[in-house]
Amino acid sequence: MTDMDEDRKARSPMMAGVVVVSIVLLPLLYVLSVGPVEWLVTRGYINPNSAAGEVLQGIYLPIRWLMGVSPWFKSFMTWYLRLCVLG
């Protein structure tokens, strides 16, 4: 076995961990990022009718769609957004 093979085997579990964390963590962070954005909008830091507001509406369109088709997700997001806005 060469040093290259040993190095590849040593990196393999680390890469698997990175992939798993990415698959789980990135979507979770995406969903949870709606809260701070909603806080900024409700306090007037971001105008929903501005260019930035329209871009954000596009970015979060999948979440709005999911809220429309999943009562559980809509309930969770309503609770979460209320928590973020009312603080």
C-alpha cells in the first residue's frame, strides 16, 4: 500500500462527514434564515417592494411553496416567524 492510498483512506471518513453535514445543515440553515430576514422586513430595514426585497422573495419562494402544501411545515414556520419577529 502506498502513502497515497493511506492518505486517501484517512480522508475518506472526513469527506463523508462533510457531505452528511452539508446535506443536513445547509437546508436547515436556509429554512432558519427566513427568521432574521423577516425581522429585518418588519422593522423596515428591508422594503419588500425594493429590488432587494424582490430578490429575497425569489430566494424564499420554495419555502412559501412548501408552506402552501404542508400544514405541518406551515404551522412550524408560523410559530418560528412569530418567535423571530416578536423576539
